[in-house]
Amino acid sequence: MLNPRATAMIGAWLDAVGEADAVIREEILMRAAADPDTRDAYCTAAVACGAAMRDAPEATDARADDAYVACVHCRHFRPNPRTPEAGFGRCCIEAPASLTTPTLWPYALHRCPDHQPLAQGAQP
Ligand code: SF4
């Protein structure tokens, strides 16, 4: 069962990334309800894109650790050509982390030992 605060955070994230498809939104909420790590990852994504506050209970300080990265800042990331700022992208080295949720959403924080930061001012 997803608590109301996590539901609000994830809803805010989906609004921020322009995800308006009701079926996809429901699927994401169901995944969050079924798995605490997925829930935390979605809440972290909400914080990362500015849609929610970091002090919300579902976004723990551990999620702000430097070990967490976003694909949008990685030289291996290729954005979704239709919705580069918000859509599901591609990892050109197919890193193991790219197979886990919510990796490959551009701003979703996750752990990835293969992350290579973009050069200053570079675009993915
Ligand atoms: S290497 Fe990791 S951080 Fe970089 S694009 Fe692939 S999954 Fe994302």
C-alpha cells in the first residue's frame, strides 16, 4: 500500500516529466506500491527534478548520497528522441544498472558504477 505522501510525490514527478497517460501513471504507482526500493527511487526522482521536497519521508538522506547518479549527466546516455527531457532513454553501453527501475529516465537517481560524467557543458 502506497502512503499518501509517496503517492503525491510520485504524482508530482509524473506531472513534472509530462507523463499524462493514465495507464502508465497507474502502472508506476502500482510498481511503487509493490516495491519499497522502486517507491524510493521514484520519490528521489521527484526530488531530483524539483517536483517534491527532499525532507519528505520517502526520500531519505541516503538517496542524496553522491553515489547516486542520473543518466542525463552521463556520457553513455542517449535521450529519448521524441521527449529528450523526460522520456525513457538508452544506455549505449547497456550497463547492468540500465536494467533496473528507474534508470534511463533522464533525471532519476540510481547507483551505477559505469556512470561517466559528461564533460563540462556537453550534452548527452
Ligand atoms: S552508464 Fe549508467 S548512468 Fe550512464 S547511461 Fe548507462 S545506466 Fe545511465
